[in-house]
Amino acid sequence: MGILSWARPLSNNFDVGLRRHLALNDAVAPTPPVIGPLSAAIVSRADSTPHFAAFVRSIHAEPGMLAPDFFLASVSPPGWKPAIAVVSRGPQIVGLVYCKERVVAGVGIRVVFGDDSLGAMVVARPDDIESVIRVSTSALLKHAIALRLLVRADQLPCFRDLEGNAEVSFDKRRHHAHLALPNTYQEFLAKRGPHTRRNFRYYRRRSEFAGTQFVPKINFREFSSACRNLLSKSAHQKSKRSLEAHLAMIEAMPLQIAMGLKHSNGKWIGLAGGWFAGDRAFLVTQLNDCTRTRESVSLVLRAYMIEALISRRCPELVFWEGSSAPITTFANYVDVFMAHFDVLSLRWRLVRRTCAAIRKLAPANFSKFLVWFVRDS
């Protein structure tokens, strides 16, 4: 059973209204264009079907993070379930919009989230993207009471035009960290400040002297097992659910990154995982042994990883959901905005105001949950 095995039972739970759209999409062979208005159906429980995969491949030969498998891997149950907007014209699929719905005690609470900060939310031909966004957003607002979409700055005009259908607000966010990589590792060091440059060199030499070994490519099964074993000693604690979601995302990508630092005693003390998409590398998880704080495992592992990526001519490393020091001090954060769509309902407005008042006094963990109901100022 693979990491994605949780998703397989979902294949028997298609939305009934979508069956007629999918039944005629078994192949992506050229067919005469269908003239007519666009419509959208929401698939709330669906596996990666050949219909979706075939449609995506008809637009992107190498879909990368737009592949249905990757999206489903990123939806972490039991806290979330898929909410895919499938936009069609007659029997033909025109676009997909990947979103997920918040689940509490096994029940969807009609709060839907989508993340297009890296261009991995909308699958459509360039001429259809704006129409697909409009139709899918309208359909999602009929399905949900609140829609939260993380979008790039250049997409804002498209979403601002939808203000008549819902109460809409935007706030700026700092999300993924983008690190540009030069032609050589020495050039990378030369661009850093003297203190950072010294640390990169000092702790790496110290690690090498101690007999620590950098392993640039680890078998995925071994990598997954090592991550689970190291989780309890991780310096920055991750939840087991978060780790499993990250491992599933890595497994879903064809070009994986699985690197690590192995102590002279043979035990893993640092692990870093992600994938390649196009010419960019993505780091989604890193675990460091917290019992070795004086060895600066995180910095040493990142030094090796950056050098390895530069050697394969990778121009950019993206740190999923940001990075820690010192990387965060010289990485770039692309402007993204959280678009809040709330249905025009007095009852829902009162619920949001109540949640906002509770959030001021709630414990940190519960406060993070309430952020889906209220705007994060």
C-alpha cells in the first residue's frame, strides 16, 4: 500500500452531476469544438481519474504540480477533502480548479481553500483561464459559504470583478521563499554577508572533520522511513499528518529530491525532501536532529543541497511555505494575496464577527483554526 492509498476509495464517490461530463472524456483525441455556455460541477470526493489526467496532459505534456495525483497528495485528511471545480462546455472539460474543503469531525464545513501562489491551482488553456476562474468561483460560492484563494498579484483584477457576487476582501501574504542560485557555489557564498559566509564554511568543515557524510540521493522508501524515525527528534516539530502529506507530495512527483546527512555511526541526523518541476527545485520538508544543535545540522545540509543543485544548473530553489534564518534574510518572497470571498448572508456575517471576537482570547492552536473564518489582519 502506497502513501496515496488513502485516496483510492474516493474513486467510487463521484458527484452524480459530473458523470455525464467525464464519461465522454476517456481520450484526449481531437474532437470538434462544442459551442455553448460554460458550466461547473464540484467534485468533493474523487481519486485521480484517467479523465482528469488525460485532460491535464492534453494541455501540459509534463504537468508537474498541476497533475491530479500531486493535488490529491497535498489534501491531508482528515482535516481536508478535495473540492475540485470541473468547468465544462457541453460534454468537454475546459478547465480544472483545484481546491479543498475544511473538514471537522468528518463533516465538511463549507469553507474552501485554493492555493495558486505557484501556479498550481488552475488547469486550462491560456485563452480559457479567465473564464474558467470566473465560472469556477461562482460554482464554488454556491457550494461553500466561504472561499479563501491565495493568488498572485497579477491575478487580482480577475477576482476583483467578482465583488458583486460575494463580500470580497484581500490581504497581502508572505508565503513561499524563492532563492536564486548563481552559476557556482563560490559565487553563492560571495554574495552572502561575512558572518553568514563564515558559518556556511565553518560548520561544513566541522561536519566533514567529524565524519558526517552527505548523501545526495536516497531511495524514497528509505527516505520516508528515515523521516518517520527522525520526526520525534526534529528541531522544528512537524505533526505526523503534515509529514505524511509532504511525503505523499514528494512521491507523486516524477523527479524527487531526497537528500540527507548521515552521522559516522550510520544514523541519519538531517533529511531534506522535495522535487524538481521544470527548471526549479522545491524543498517541502527538512528534519534536523535537535540533539545536535552545536553542529548546525540544518545549515550544513542546506549548504550541501545548494551546492548540489547549482552543480545541476538549477536556477532557483523554492522553500515551501517559507524558510528560517539565515536563508530567509536573502531569499525573495513573491507578492501573493489571500482573497476572502464570503457569501452575502447576515447569519454568516454574525458567525465571522463572533469568531473574530473569540480568536482574540483563544489559545494559539484554536486561533489558527479560526483564521479560516475571519480575515487575518
